[in-house]
Amino acid sequence: MRAESLKGHLDALVLATLGDEPLHGYAVIEALRARSEGAFDLAEGTVYPVLHRLEADGLLTSSWSTVAGRRRRVYRLSRRGRAALGRQRAEWQSFARAVESVLA
Amino acid sequence: MSFERTLQVELDRVGIHGALARRIQAELSDHRRCDPEAPLGDPRELAERFAADLRAPLTRRAVRHGFAALALTGLLLVVVAAVYSATDQWARLDVFGARGAVVAAGGLAIMIGAQVAFVTGLLALAPLVLGRSDQASLLLAQRRLAAALVSASVVIGAELTQTVAQRHLLPGWLVVLSMIAAVAPLPVLVSAAHTLRIARGLTPAVPVRGLFPTPLLAGVAFAAIAAMALGSAVVEGSAAEGLSRGAIEAVAIAGCFALFARPLGLRR
């Protein structure tokens, strides 16, 4: 799927990816790819500015962790982020239903 | 040039330096260790995307922290003034003695600094409350916040100077209370200034347009001068005191307007 198709949805996708467990940047991209069954194959660099922006907006928190001697920045949803994810899910479901009813 | 070195140059070019640049480098280096062939994209585009994505949220965060610092500074100033009044300490102050000039200058700095901080702090909030995140609006919010933080720093400096100058005339507990009240907002203020500096570095200089017509600004200035003159006259029970404070307010407003109207985007 082309990056333009994801424009406007990437924030929600990243929040949803972090909804289950804290992840570092590479794992977020891998999870996006896996959960979309390869449909969301992004230019990988584009996810990091999104992670930083969501953190600056208070929707994510992050901390360093060391795994096998390598420092990694691990991101997790904040309380505000979880609330924002809930809102964005509801909006998407409502939008998808409306599109489906027109296209079906 | 390696990807890392090129990215460092590009981050520097868009205004991302220091700890933030090091963090981005560390995250992307870790990504490349996970997958050496990872398509991270062009370093120039990546750096520009970081700058574009971060300038608005960092400006919003700086304004939030800055406004908290201003509110705390104002609240503590009022609390200390109320304690002075309740314990009848104003009469102890040596306004006409050797250190009278320091006390008077401090009082003037507090009066003007507090008002400038209040007005510029509110103006900094305006573009963000209105949901504007274009570069000109962010730049205006940043300039206004900078003026507000500098003014709050002047107020804090004046509070400390006054307390130190008059410490031999005041009870020890009040000196300690005044000092604590003066420095308590500093951590939040410094945090706001730090975030503002980063956000400012990410925001290119673009032309800003003034927002308010001159008659509206003149009306607001007149209302502030009248409120100061009338309020002082009533509180002090003296028309002369009201007139003199009104005159000081008028001079201060005229001076601040001459200094700030254009850079802070006030005059259309």
C-alpha cells in the first residue's frame, strides 16, 4: 500500500500497534507490517518522526532500555494516548461502516 | 559520507542539536543494526520530517509549561503580597532610606514585568487555542512566550533583589518565605525555556502579519491605564496616587508597545 494512502491514519496505526505492549521503533514497524500482513510496508524512517511527535503531544512516553548491550528507546501508550486511540478507533469504525454501506 | 554522518549534518541544518539529535541518531543506528538494509529514506528528507513533525507539539508544550510558570509566579507574588499586608510589613520597608532606590526600582520592575508577562503569556496561548499550527503562528507564539518568560524572570529577579535589600527590616520567616516564593517557579520556567529553545530552532523565520487594528490596541491600552488609575485611587484613597500610577502605566504601555508591537505581531 502506498504511503499516501496511510496519510492521516499513521498516528492511529502507531498508537494501535503500541496498544498491547511497549515496543522500540524497529519493532513498531515490524508489528505494523505483520499485523497488516505486509500491506503497510512503509519507508521505515517515516515512523520515527511520528513516534517523536506523538510523544511530544503526550500520547506516548518513552525510556531507554538495554537489550544484549544495545540501548533502545522503548515507547508505550500514555493514559492520554489510550484515550486518543479509543476515540480514533470509534471514528474509524464509523467512517468504515459509512464507506462500506455506500460501496457495498 | 555514511548515513549516520549525513543525517547528523542534516539534523544540524534543520535546527535539531544536542540531546535530541543524539537520541535520533541512537534510535536509527539501532534500527540499522536490526536490519542493515532497512530503507530509512533520504537523510535530508528524514531530518526535515523530524523538524516539521516536532515544531508544533514542542511549541505547544513550551507554551503550556510557560503558562504554568507564569501562573505560579503570579500566584506566589499575590500570596507574598497578601502576607505582607496581613502582617503589616509594608510600613517596615525603607522606601526613602539608603536602599530605597533598589526597592522602588524593584517595585517598578515587578509592576511592569508582571503585566508584560501576563499579556504576552495570554497572546502566546492565542494561536494555539485557535488551533493554528502554520509556521507564522508558531513563530508568533514562540516570540510572545519568550517575551513572557523574560518578563517573568525580571519579576523573579526583582522579588529576590527587594527581599535581599530589605532583609534586615523583615522577620526571618518572611525573608525565607519571600525567597522560596520567588524561586519556586524557576524549574518550570527553565523547562519551558529549554523546550522553547528547541522549538525555536526547528521553526524557520517567516514573515509574520500583525493581527489587531490600531484603534483596538489603543482602546485596550486606554482601558488598562484607566483601570490602574482608578483602582489605585480607590485602594490608596488618593487621587494623586491614582494619577501618578496611571501616568507610569501609560509610559510603560507606550514603551512596551514601541518595543514589542511588530515582533509580537500585534499591530496590523
